[in-house]
Amino acid sequence: MSDSSRRQFLAGAATLSAAAAIGTAHAEESCSNLPPVVHKVYFWLKNPDSAEDREQLIAGLKSLGAINEVKGIHIGVPASTEQRDVVDNSYQVSELLLFNSAADQDAYQIDPIHEKFVEQCSHLWSKVVVYDSIAV
């Protein structure tokens, strides 16, 4: 390898290292700005092949974003990522909600919008699993 090629290689490696460090710092900064309570819910539909049922559930979940205590919302379906033993993509729809506190998450549970969602959509699912976490 010539001195010129070696310098180009080292400069490229330094640039990549700096970009990786900046990316990691940015990711940590982005996550630290998120509300501390995360509410993750996974739904298994009674009729998993029904596009109509899935869309009705998704519409109901989207309505939860109007609740004052909800600071962020993500509604999703299983991603077509690599199949591995640790990946469970047997659910049909998921939601992720962000709250500023456990008290806000408690208030969300009894909000009329949430109660209406449960009343109107609970007939659609056969199973629900909830994972709540708080930032450390």
C-alpha cells in the first residue's frame, strides 16, 4: 500500500469512527429526551386473517393519542425482520405509548377515551400482553 493510499485509508477510518461516536451520542441524547414511562401492548386478534378487524383495532388505537397524558404514540404491525428464536412476531397489532409519569399512565387507564376504546374494540382480540417500563 502506498503512503497516499494508507493516508486515505486512515482518514476514512477516522471519519467513520467519528461518525459512529456522534451517532451514538445523538442516540443517547434522543432517548434521554423521551418521557420516562413506556407502555407497550401487543394484540392477538380473534380473526388474525381479517384485514377489517385489524384496521378497526388500529383505528381504535389511534384514537388513544387524543388522551392528554399520552406524550407519544406508535401503532405497528410485525416487521418483516430476520426470524430468530428471540423474536415473537405472532401478534397482529402493537401500540407503544409514552407518559411523563406512572400517575399519568394510571390516569390514561381510566380516561373515557381509553374506556370507550376497550368497550368498542375488546371483542376483536383473543389475547393482550402489556409491558410497562420506566427509564433508568
